[in-house]
Amino acid sequence: MRILYCIPHLFNSGGMERVLTQKVNWLAAHTPHEITILTTEPVPTGTPKCYFPLSEKVQVVELDIDFNADYTKPLLPKYYAHMRRMRMYKRALTEYIVQHKVDLCISLGGKEIAFLRHLPCRTIAEMHFAMDQRRQLIEANHKSLFWSLVGEVRTRQLVQAVKPLERLVVLTDADKAAWEKAGCTNVTVIPNPCALNSRKSKVESRKTKTVLAVGRLHEQKGFDLLLQAWKPIEKHYPEWQLRIVGEGPKRAELETQVRELTLRHAIIAGRTENVADEYSSASLFVLSSRYEGFSLVLAEAMWCGTPCVAFDCPQGPAELLADGRGWLVENGDVEKLTQRIVYAISHPDEAKARAAKAQAFAQETYSEAAIMPQWEKIICN
């Protein structure tokens, strides 16, 4: 079978890029499918086109549509430029499918989602974000009633776009319920496989007094809230360190916040080449996101046996940390996040027990052996 995956780009170190490369590498190694990944955004000069290792059996096609080129234009010129690029993209994608006799096109929720149902092959969407992510993203950057209404419209457009598809794959039961409430009857839940499935940590024991957070430095991830929560903690636990691993557009703001809060033991560490070592050397992992689609980093921390505290944000953490596998905090409540981190630090035996339970669950539920046969069943349907 000829399978075409659509994603904006592969050069970032984000969760979608990591999961996609992991899945296609598995498919290339275990199935006879011919797999191509099609991207729309140009690769920055001097940047490898694939951040994560990609099987030589997988082809990458770069269209270089560049949807971000018109981002800074005024609203109406931006709209017309966007629609022109959408027409270019639809034409190029359709031609590729016909010329290469593609059997199945799988969208990761990019621009093609708007016309996916019209493509001349089987079509599936896999959503790595919650149903109302478009609204959440817009409201995170624009604070007004107008933009809230725009967010609602964008969510409704997304729902209408995926309803006719053969299959809509989401990451959590809570998100499935939301899509079904909106009228979608084609929804299947398949969580992401843990990206650390085949990796081994070089660290033998976790014994540093480090609270770890991992993710893109973006408004969504709530690291600004985490830094606020950390302020009172380092006064009482000066031997402990907060370490935020990741890169992104909010780095300068977060570094400024560290200085303004006079935090002496909070580090914005940037990217890492071995995130497994980060998890394994930390004594506690904290997820401070305002919203998630699943939270791959939370699953990774569980996989490595790191005790976890998370905001009960939509979607993901409540399902991952259920049944005593970690601690949930009311979403956005900084004071309660501080209290829960302090509790976890001061109750190491309970933290260890919860982490062991979480690790067993993660390694049983989110392994490639558990996840990828579910995808193969849908692909071969």
C-alpha cells in the first residue's frame, strides 16, 4: 500500500515530528507499505530537514508552500494570500496523489485538513491536539470577544472538515467524547507510542534534587505559571533545582521572568540530545500546560519511572495519571501547584510508589508493540 503522510515540517524537535518519525520507522521496518511524508514549509537555511532519525525507506517530498510567509500582513491581505497558497497546496497535493497512485493519505491536522475529504484516495486524520485547540491557540494570543468568536468558528470548521473522513484518530477518551458530542461518528482512540520505547537512559539512578519540565517554550506549556509556582519553593528547598528543557518563541520572556522573580535555582536549559537522561536524573516531573492533546512528555516521564505532578488541563493528564499514578492539580491554580510540588518533594516514599505504578502502566499501554498494531489494522482496513 502507498501511504502519504502530510505534516507542515520535520525540522522541529516537536512532539508531532517525533511521533510521526517513530511510527513511519516502525511501519517501514515491519510492513511492506511504501511511505512518503509530504511537507509544506521550507527548511531554514543550515537546518537538517529531519530533526529525528528517519528510515531510508521513507521518502520526504518538500512542496515549500510556505504558509508562514504572510503571517505579519494585515488581516485581509493575509486572508487572500492564505487562500492563494491553499489553492496551490490543494492542486499540488492532488496531482501528487494521482501521479503516484497513493492509496491512503493521513493528515496530522495541517492545512490540508480543510480539503482532505475531497482528495482522490482514502483519507484519515490523526489529531495531536484537542478539538478546540484552534480556539485555545487564538485566545492565547488575542484577548478580545472578536477573536474568541473567530476561535469558535475555526473549531466548527474543523469539525465539519473531519466528519466525512474515513477515520478520525484522537489520543484520549475525553477528546473522543468531545468530537462525538460535536457530531462525529468516525472517531477512534489510539494514543501515541512512547518515543523512548527503544532508547536506554545512560543514567543508572535518579538521585538529583531536580524538578524537571520538558516541552516547547510556548504559551500553551504554561512555564510562566511553573516559574511563579517555583518562587516560594526555592526559598524553603534551596538545594532543589527547577530545570526546564526545551526551546521555542517564549525563551526570552521566560528568562526575563526568571530574573524578575530573582530565581536562583531555575534554569531554562534549551534542547537536549538525550531526554531519557533528563527524566532518569530528575526526582520529579511537572506538567504545567494550559491545554494538551495527549502530553507525550508526561507519558515519557511515566515510562522512565519519574514521579509526576500535572495540571488537570484538557486533554490527557487526567487519563494518564488516573488511579494513583501521579498527582493532578486544578488547571491553572499556581498556589495549588506549589503545594503539590512541595508535598511530592517531602513525601519521597509515596512519590516512588506512584511512579512505579505509572511506569508499569506506561510501558504496558504506550509501547510500540501495543500501539502500532492498532494503526496497522486501520491502515489495512
